[in-house]
Amino acid sequence: MGRGRAKAKQTKVARELKYSSPNTDFDALQRELGSGEDPFSPRSSSSDDETVDPRWGEYSYDER
């Protein structure tokens, strides 16, 4: 019996999301994009990344 009220609420929320224009902080976006730091690049390559654990050495693809 409460399905009609729930569906009406969902429809209302969907319309608000579809037709509203959220306030975008373009200054914050510019600072984030222009920070010069790539969030997906590795921080630094340490020598620990170069070493191979002896237990897993046989599975290493590193040809030294």
C-alpha cells in the first residue's frame, strides 16, 4: 500500500537531479586540476621495489 508514496518520492528526487544545476566551485576545481601532481603516478620508486624476495624469485619476470 505504501508503494505509491515511495514511487512518488523517487520520481521527485529523479526530477530534481535531472533538472537542477548544482553550484560548482570552479576555483576549487581549478586548484585541484592545476596542482601539478598526478594522483595516479607512483610517489617514488624506492630500491625496495627493485629487490626480489628469494621465495618468489623463480616467479620474477625481471631478467638480470
